[in-house]
Amino acid sequence: MSRWDALRRGGIQVVQWAALAKLPRIVHGFSTRPGGESTRDGNHVLNLGFAEWDERSRVTANRARFLRALGAQQMKLVALRQVHSDLIHRVDKQPEHAPRGDAAMTRTPGLLLAVQTADCVPVLLADTRRRAVATIHAGWRGTLKRIVAKTVGRMQMEFGTRPRDVVAALGPCIGRCCYEVGPEVVQAFASQFEKASEWFAATDSGPHGKMATFDSLAWGEGPNPLKWLWMTPPGHDPPPPRLKLDLVAANRRQLLDAGVPEGNISASGECTACNTQRYFSYRREGPTGRMLSVIGVK
């Protein structure tokens, strides 16, 4: 259940997970960067998020092209006004305005749920028995608030979903190889998750050649009597030490703890920041385009 495919349709590429693609009446896909009506740095790109640098008409055309590539042009796209929260919406019809939140779920045929990303983890869920679906935007704040586990719980309450019937696809996102975070993020995760240390890795040596560790950033270090040896004048402090965070591992653990079988979970394994020819990456590029990750019931 681990195979991922990149399908070229209508001049663009769509990434899909084979286990989701074979489910009857379920449509899903993760967009990529090349192609489309938008232009950036002299190249045509499939920007699917409304941004200041892009024309609204081009984004609308890009979204239509993406839906055609999925064979979902007759479905109604439901996007969210994402705020890095744990707000989850049940959607039974297309809303007039984008709901404020970071996860949506439905059993209504004809609705195509979507989240926008450019480094954060897009998560697609499907209940293979009750034909309910959900889409989740999980940045570090949403992950810290357990939005993935909460969405599985809401599907249980609203649709009678059994976690063992859920399949979960974690799409292209920034990998631990590129996602450096500061002490405040490390401390926040350490206070909430028993296994948080497993999701962090050291970066290159920090100030004065000293390697930061999870324990030193999460819990702090004892007083150092020789600290005065490397004190710097005011305004010349070295940058704070940082660690690399594995958002995929953190969200995978939440799914497992929620009761989703390990064999039902798969991640694309592609890092958006490592591959800006194929994906948009806010961390690597600054203001940039957005990908869409979508799932729905035909």
C-alpha cells in the first residue's frame, strides 16, 4: 500500500497514492508546480492559491485544469480559510464562504474538499467502509494541537467511522532534512508529547561549535559557571540553537495513536523544500504559490 504515482494529465502532473486511487467513487490528488496559466521566474506554474503576485483569473483557470486532470470537473471545490488551528468542519453542502479552519470532512457526494500547502503537511483520510473523507492542513501549530487525531475522532462521532477502516495519505511537505525550528517549538512539543524527542534531529553545530540537543532545548541546561568566557556585547548575541522537526513522523504517530493501522498510513516521502522545481516551498522561497490536496466522493 506504499506506492505513489505521478500522473501526467492535461499538461500537469498529479500525485496520487495507489491505495486511495483504487477505492471506488473516491477521487483524490496532490497538485504539483509545473504547468498552468500562472508565471513565476519566467516559468509556467500551477499556482492554486490566490496570491498578490498572481492574477485571480489565472488561479481560477489553474483550479479548473487541476479538477479536469482528476476527472472531477463536475464536483464542487470546498476550500478553507486556513489559520493554523484545530478547527474541523463537517461539510454537507458547498458553503457560500470559505470556513475558517484547517480540516474538513464530508460524506456528501459531489463535494471535493481541499487544503492549500507550500510546506505544511496535507493529510487526506478516507473511511473505506462508510465512504466518508476528510482533508487536513497540518503545520507545526496544527500538529501540536493534534488536528489529525481530532479529525479521526470527529469522523467517529459524526459518521460512525472506525479508525481501523481509515486510510491516510500524507502528501508532499517539508521534510526533517530542511525544517529547522527554534527552542520555543521544541519546548512546546516536549510539553505535549511523550515521544517528541523521536521527531527532532540535530542541525549543524550551533554558536561556538556547540551542538544543540533535544534535551538542552526542551528542558534547558543547568547554570554554566564559565558562560562569561563566550559572552558577547549587547546586540551581538549569536542566533538561538535550532533542531530539525519531522512533521510527517509526528502526524503518523497521531494517526497510530488514534487507532489507524500502520499499514493504512503512507507518506509520499517528497520534501517540498528540497525540490522547488516540482513543488512550492514557502520556507525555501518566501512568498510563493500554493498546491492543493483534495479528496471527495464522486
